[in-house]
Amino acid sequence: MLTRHLFRLSAVAVVLLILFLLIQDFYLLDAEPIGGDAVQNVRSGLNLAKYGVYSESRISELVVPGYRREPFPNVVLAVYLRVAEAVQPGFLDQVGEPFSQSFLLFLKTINLFWAGSLFLALWLSSRLVFTPMYAANFLAAAQIALVNHFFVIGQIRRMNTELIAAAILVWLGVVLLVASRQKSRRWLLAAGLVLGSMALTKSSVAYVAILVLPLIAFLISGLSQRFWSLLITFSLGFLLIVGPWAVRNQIYFSKFAIAKGGGDVLLIRSVFNQMNLQEFRDSFYAFSPNVVRRDLLGPLMGLSDEELSCDGRLAVFERYLECDRVALKQERYGDVRSLYQRGKRALPYELSLNDSERKAYALREFSRNPLNVLTTSIPLSWRGFWGFRSRYWNGVLLNAFAFPALFLSPILSIVQRRLSWLMVSVVPISLFGFYALVSHFLPRYSLPIAPISVLCLTMLMVSIFGCIFTRFRPGEAPPVRLI
């Protein structure tokens, strides 16, 4: 009877917490302008809603198709805008550029849906990995509060896709947990659909899927004859989502791809691969959170943020230098200092490379110096490690514990013979590794991984608690444990 009351009370507490946080987040929304990538996302959704054409170009009846941004978040945005049009006829007719403050505020309310979806996925994940159920509910409440404070609040006023990707990643973990326990093709088909949605949100997942699809099918089936049927089912779900979009881009642009811009990222990374030994060392300072630079690495390495100026030792790591802006304007491409600007603008401008040529050039550079690719992945992994991007020590410390818990998950899965560790972590870890190997790993790339890392940290803490409990009370089950 007591357990039943605790379960009901804890479930009500989680619901009330989610509602409270969403209301609190609603009051954080503002009408401030959005950045370049976010503008392209909004244009893509708005053009689709108004004119039925997916395009990142300026809003116009004469708009032509595009594929610069991944489509899934923007198709959902288009549906949201069409619903607004149905409720208030003529709503979309009034929307133009520049976007009005009232429209920007309305746009950002869709983030409440994604935040609520993320919270619900964390709750369901906890109910699938922890027991008893009332303990799972209370642990979910703690995770939701942490994720809201250290992640959602920083994303709720943006129209980028990190919040959406985070929600999909956690939902993918939920579906994979169920699929692994039921060994059901139906659930694995659903997992393929969710993985495909993630690929249409972050196109890098399409490359990760080459590894993830057979790996998960093997983890669920083992060496049994069901491997091939599960792999086909999983892959079918993925292709049902990704395939039509890739075919559309092949028809319109002769590119069997999800989004444009892969050549840019590879070219930028090829320049990062050319770091010398001094730049390699300094990169650990430049790629650290501000408080770590100020309080730890700065005094230790004899560096400060003043070195991020045009004449400073760290200038190569600063994206927007005034001297680089002038050099690009005057076409003095050899004088550009920033590694990012060299790869993004100086090199392609100097060599007159289009998108496909950028990709081919970058891949040649990768193959020419494979050892440099591997060594550069070390500081760039350090850059991506700080996924929470907190300005204060509390967030940095959470990050310092949560991300290692995520990376330990495969080892713990083997040690404890518990698939749940891998089901929630295999895609985030694979995505992290992919970014470390082929991109310049902008800090926002690992933002979607942050909520999953909190779940893994909670699982690790429960596991450690269980080991301590059974050591002092052998034969008794811990009050909270992993399923």
C-alpha cells in the first residue's frame, strides 16, 4: 500500500514539475533577433508553410527549392505555422522580413513543445532503467530539473536545432530500450524511424547510422539467425524517413544528400589538421570553458584571453578577428590568421572551390595526412567534451562528471551485462566520435548529447550506490537499482 502511494505521489510530482518548468521557461521567451543558421531554419519552415516550397531563401512567392538546412525541425515548424494560420486566417500573409517582434516571440513558443518532449523522454527513460518505480520517478525529477537549468534555459530562446536533437536522442534511447527487451521487429522499425528523424535533424547521423544499424541489430539478436531480419527492419525504418528526402535532393540538385554544407565543415577541419605543436598545446586552453581558462589553465600555461587578439598567440583560434575581416575584404587570403576563416572563406575563395570541390579537396588533405587527423581529434574531443557550455563552475563540474559517465557506458554494459547502458549511449557516443574525427567540433555540436549524459550519470550513481549497499548489507536488495 505504501509503495502504491509513493508511486502515485512521485508521478504527480514529476507532472507538476514539468508543468512548472514549462511555465517558467515560457516567461523566459523574448523577441530578440535570431542568428544566421536560425534564420535559415525559420525561412525554410515559413516558405514551406506559405508557398509549399522548402527553401532557406528569403520569403517570396518566387522562392526556389533549397536544402541548406536539415528538414525535420523545419517541417514540424511549418506544420506549427499552418495550425496558426488555421486558427487565425491570414496570419501567414502578414509575415515578412525582417521578422516582427510578435512573430519572433510566437516562433519561439514551439520550443516549449520540444522542451516538454525532452522532459517526458527523460521520465520514460528513467522508468525503463530504474526500479522501483517511485524511485525512478524521483530520479527523473532530478534529471529534468538539472537538464532544464543547465541546457533548456540556454536553448529556449533560440531557433537552432540543438534542443530538438536532444529530445530526439533521448526518445531514441527510450525506443531502443523497449526494442532490446521485447526483441520486437515492430519496435526496431520504430527505432529506425526515430533514428531517421535524427538524421534529418543532424545530417551527421546518416554517417553514424552505417555503424549503428548493424551494431544495434547484433546487440539485440546476438549470433542468432534473427540478426538479418532485425537489421533489415531497423534499416527499413531509417530509410523510410531519410530516403524520400535524399531522393528529392537528387532530383532537384543532383545530390543524394540530406543537407548542404558538408564540404565547408570538412575543409575547415582540414585546416585545423595543420596545427603545429605550439598550437596543439594552446588549443586545450582555447577550447576550454571560460572559468577553466581563467582559474586553472591560464595560470598554468601562462595564457589569457588577451592572446585571442590579432597579434596574440591564440589568434588562430578566434573566429572573428578584425584583421581577418579586412584581409578577406582586400583578398589578402594568405594573411588570414583564424583557422576557421582560412577553411571557411580564405582557402575556397583563393582556389575558387564550389561545394563539391571543397569536399574533394578536403578529403585529399585528410588522406595525405591521416596521422594529423587522429592527433587533431584529441584537442577537438576536448572542445566537444564541454557540451554544457556553462559560464560557472557548477555547470562545469556537472559536465566533468556527466560526460565521462556517458563514455563509460559501453564498458559498464560489458561489466554488468546490461544492454540498457548501450541502448541509451551508443548513438550519442558514435556521434561524438564522428564529430571528433571529421569536423572542427564547434561546442554546440555536443549540446544535444548533454541530457543523455545526465541520464548516464544518474545510472552510474545508482550503480555505485548499489555496490556500496550490497557490500554492507549482503543479501538485501538496494532501495533503488538498475533494471
